[in-house]
Amino acid sequence: MLLFEYKNKFHRIFIHVIFWLAYLFFFAILSAITSKFNFFSILLQGFYSLPIDIVATYFTIYFLLPKYLIKKKYIPFALFSLFVGFITIVLNQILQVYVFLPIYYPQLIGKIKFFSLQFDLFSYLVSSYSVVIFAVGVKFIKFWVEVTKAKAQLENQNLKSELSLLKSQLNPHFLFNVLNNIDTLIHTNPERASKSIIKLSDILRYVTYEISNDYVCISKEVDYLNSYIQLSALRFGEKYISFDCSIKNTERLIAPMLFIPLVENAIKHGNKKTDNSIKISLKVDTNIEFNVTNYIPGINSYKDKVGGIGIQNLKRRLELIYPGAYKYDIINTDDEKYTAKLWIK
């Protein structure tokens, strides 16, 4: 509820209790100035209505706010808020007329009815629902601060990731191996050499221009991945990597170059002496499922290496770009097989 971060669950509960006690005393002091009842009577009355205010507040900020207001569904949010406000007012009035007054002011029974306590809907909305309005304002400010902070972190991480990805794709070893293989093909298979040059050009164009965008079409990411796989096949053989791709939603957007760190990691640690050492699958429908399986030369020699800077950057980008909407798992099996699974909602 407050703008600072909670240290733990107990600290959160303590701060909320302090807030509600402070609200109760502040409301009693403020009401006592203009009311015919004294401070302690109003404070006692506040204890009766406090559970209603608490339920209305938490229902609004933890359900209505994220479900409607944050998603810019303003009309449903306004309608539900008015309904909750009306119910809050009615319940508070019922407590005051039929519970509080009969217990503490029995002499007023029969003299005061439900609508006789100056039942003005607007003034009651301001007084009875004011804490909810205040909590929504604080929560919304906190949400805006968190979004701004996350956006700044994402921009900073994207800059680091772009540099890392550029270094990875444009490093001299990668270019040297590809160019050396193309040079060999020029004499033995000119047609394939020409296609390889086009694939290399596509890769350089993609990592130079596309990775500066927040999102790219999934089809572009697949084209880039295909180019990278085909160039890798020049070095390790056509049967070294298999790629199974099924895309039902070709217009789906995705953050650029999320898949390549997993493929690079598989190539780096995969068994270079066997065919079908690396199996890649991609399914794009409502969700995105990307799996990379590679057979390793020996489970003991592998030492559970799960990447490096590339994988670390991938995990950080996923946290910033798809918070709560992704799953990343790694599986090592006894048959010397390593699988990385990435799921994006």
C-alpha cells in the first residue's frame, strides 16, 4: 500500500496495521470536530465499520485495479467501483442505524431511521469511500514507479544484451569459420557458396538493424535462426542440427534474438562426433514453445555448464520483458542429453 518496498511478510502486515489504525484515529479526530458525537464514540463506531472499509479497499486495489484499471478497461472499473462504493455506504449505514445506535444510544431507537441520518449519497461516497480512493491513488503511483523503474532497467539491459549479441554474432571466430567454409565451397560447390554468402548477409543485416527494435515478427526471428543453423551446418555437417518448426500464428511478435543463446550454447557443448546431436523445435500458436536438445560428449565432462553471459542475459531479458509470462527450464538426463525449454505466453 505504501510507496516503499516491504522487507518481508511480517513487515508488510505491520505497516498495514499501522496504516489502518492511523486512518481510524485521523477519521475520528476529523469527524469529532463537526459531529454531535464525541471523539470516543466516533472511534468506537469506526471499529464497527473498519472491516467493511478494509474489504472494500483490498478488493479494489488487488482485484479491480490490476484487472481493469491497469489494463485500461475504464468503464468496467468505474462501474464496479461505483457498485462497491454503494455497497460500502449501505453497509456502513446499516451498522450505524441498526447496530451501533441501538447498543450505545438506545434512547434514539424509533427516532432515527435508515434515511434520516442525512443520507446524502455524494457526501457518504466521499466520507465512507475516501480511504478506498486514497489507497487506489497510492497503489497507482506505486505501480507507475515500478513500471518506470522496470522500463529503465529493461532499456539498460537491452543495451547490454545488444552489445553481447553483436559481439557473439560478429566475433572473428564465427566469421572466420564461415568465410573459410565458403571459400572452400567456391571451388567445390559454387551454388552452395553463393547461398551461404546470402545467409551470412541476412545474419549481419538482422543483428545490425532488427535487434534495436523491442519486438519483431516471429517469422523474421525464424528466418534468422534458419540462416544461423544453415551456416553452422557448413562447419559441422548437414545432419548435425535438425530444426522442426510449426507456426500457426505468423504475425506473433517476440523480443529479438531470444532463441539464439540456447542454440549457441547447444552448439558449444554438443557432441561434435555424432549426427543429430542437436534437435531444435519451435511451436507458435497461442503460446510460444522453444526446445533445444543436445547430446553431450560425457555427463561428467560437461560439468552442468548452462551457458555464460549469453544465457544470463537471456534470463534477465525474460524477467524484464515477460514478467510472469514465461517459463525457462533446463533438464539433464542420464543418457547424456541436455534440454533447454522456453515457454512464452
